[in-house]
Amino acid sequence: MTMSKAKVIFIRPPNLQKSEQWKKQGVTRCPLNISLLASYIRTEGDYQCSLIDFEIMEIHSPEQMAEVVLKETPKYICITTLTPRYPTVVRMCRRIKQLNSDVVTIVGGPHVTGAPMTALHEGVSYGIIGEGEEALLDLLNTLEEGGDISKVSNLIYRDADTIKINKARPFIKDIDKLPFPAWDLMNFDEYHDPAYFKGSHLAIFSGRGCPYDCSFCASCVTWKRQLRERSVENVMDEIRYTVNELGINNLMFWDDSFAANKKRALAICNRIIEDELAINYTVQVRADSISEELVKALKKSGCSFAAIGVESGNEKILNRVGKKETKDQFRTAVKMMKKEGLPIIASYIIGLAGDTHETIKETIDFAFELDADQSKFMILAPFPGTRDYDLAVRKGLVDPMNFNQMESLNYYDSVAINLSDVSNNELIRYQDAAYERFDSLRSI
């Protein structure tokens, strides 16, 4: 008689802080990260994997979520989460353990990686920091075999009353070897972004990490400023699979900077053109990576929007946050994209460290000067592990155990940690005024 495979459920917690703007637009992005983890665990291990996405369900109370999860009779529950969702995760895990203490709850993601010493709240069995695939499989195998968890790299665990963090493991060198996401575990019809696409969309990483170190960005928390890229052929294999096998033609590249390697970005665009793949896709790019050749290739290959993070209209603030880009570089990039008819999404941050009334007004004015097709104005949210978060800690502005503060780390309508010289209410008023000004401009 063969033993049944241990059941592992991967969970995306709901975004209870979703802005009213997203709610009105009906935006729901696909859970790429846990799809990649689930795919790796079932490919490389001997486990039965399933996925629950509470983002697409009308179930938001932790108690209800726990009941839904336990109906699936899991042995292991794995959750990847950002900071604003972490309190909901803890409450759900706590309830799960109350109902079935044998279930093992494992958390990971940017919040756990950025704040590992405060990650193991009651109800959470283990935490995994950094890149998750190998560490999670190692932990599951070790638990199944009754092995020594102190030898599992990247693991956070309890030893009596002490929180221990095991040594870090090296990053996966060849990410071409990773399996494609486990898209079969979800319903594509649930994932929409009407502002970008008609119909459903999926997401893809063509690489991991970013070589830059902006003070507000959490990418370096997980990837340590190391850029690892998939080969062009491997990326094309996944695109062809998504189009030909799954019937999805809308893709979002979730790379931190799609054109960090300009030659490779151009090669991907040209291969899409050569293979005559009728896709629509979006990318995030830095202004200093933009060239006329790349813009033309993006446009011709189906790029429907290119997003650039401008962040500030004040040169001193740009330098302070470590953007390593200038206003003139943004002007040049936007001009090139407009010339080729490539739609632009520009994002700005209100309330950066050192922001004043004058610098915030400069930022909003600069947004009007650039006049992108879409402009997003976000309030600074210093996530654990970022340099801005470390600055907030030094200033005594952070309570790492305060769930209300975690839940308020949202880009819209709230200020959890203020590093600017402007009051919380004034920051929100600036954000509202910027959107009203742009909305009135677009309605003309």
C-alpha cells in the first residue's frame, strides 16, 4: 500500500487595503509568486499541491479563511505576504492552529525577509527568508523525514523561547531550471486589469533582482541587488506556452527593471516579433535604459504600456533616495516613448524622506510637464528591510509589533510612517489634489 502524498496548500491573503481606485477599476492581479513555489514543490518533491487565492473570494475574516483552508485537510500551509497583509495572515494562522494544532503554518515573502525576528507570531510555525523554492522544499522534506531543522538554510524557527535564524543559502544560479508557474491551480478568468488589457492576463518574471538600491524599494530585501536573468530562449518558451497552451495573450513582466540588460531586453522583443506572437504586455523600465531602438522594438512586439518610476521632481530628493537618474533623463525617455506612440505609466512618491511642501509641489508640477498617459501618485510606505524603514527605526517611528501600523503601510489614503517635513493629513491632501488635477485634465 502506497502512502498518500502530504498535502500542501499555498495561500494568497486578501488585500484588505486595496485602494478605492483599484476597486472601481476591478483590478485583480494573478498570484505569480505562490504559483512558482507550488510548481517547484510538486515538481521537485513528492507533494500534493493546491492553491487558495483569497484575493478573488468574498471571504475576508481570518476566521472564515481558516475554515475554508481546513476544509482542504492540508498538512502544510504556505503563505507569501507583504507587510500590510501580515496581520490578517497571523490572525488566520492563529485560528487554524486553534482548530487543528497539527497543521504546520509556514510564512515567507518580503515582510518575513525584512523583519525576521518579529515574524513568528502565535500561530505561525516557521518562517522562510529570501528566495523560497529550495528552502521550502528542504523544510518540507526535513519535517517529513523527522530531520534536524537547524540545518535548513533560510529558516526562522523557535527553539524554546528563542527565535533562531539559520544561515542563508546561496541564490539559485541557473533560474532557467525552475519550472513554469502552476497556472493549472487557478481560474484565469478571475485575473483582470481593465486599464491595461481586455480579458484575462498572467504575469512572468524574465529575471530576478535589481542592481540599484533605492531607499524605498523592497526588491533588495529579497534579492540583495543581485540581478539573475533567464535566457532569452527560456523566456520565449514560457511565452509560447502561455499563448499556445493556456490561450492567454496578455502578460505583465514583473521584472523590477525589464531593460536592466538592454541587449537582452532587445533580444526578447525581437524574438517576439520574429515568432509572430500576437501578445499584449507591460514592462517596468528605468529612464536611463531607454533608447530609440528599444522603444521601437517594445512597440512593435506588443508592449501596450511601459512603466517608469520617476518618484520625485526634485533633483536633491532623487539623489537622496538613490535613484541615480536625473530629470533630464526622464524628459528624454518620455519624449522618445511619445514619439513612437508607446503609452507611458509614470509613478511618483509623495512624502519621501526630506520632502517638503515645495518639493512635493515640484513633483506634481513635473508630472504635468511629463504628461504621461497615466500618472500614479503614491504615499511613501517604508517596508521592513528598506533603507527608509531603517531610517524610520532610527527616528523612533516604528513599532515592529503594531498590527495597525503594518496594515496602514499602504500607498493610498493613509500614512503609516512619515519621513517628510509635511503632516500626514497634508500628504493625503496632496495625493488627492494631484489625482483631481490629472482627472480634470483628462476630462477636457
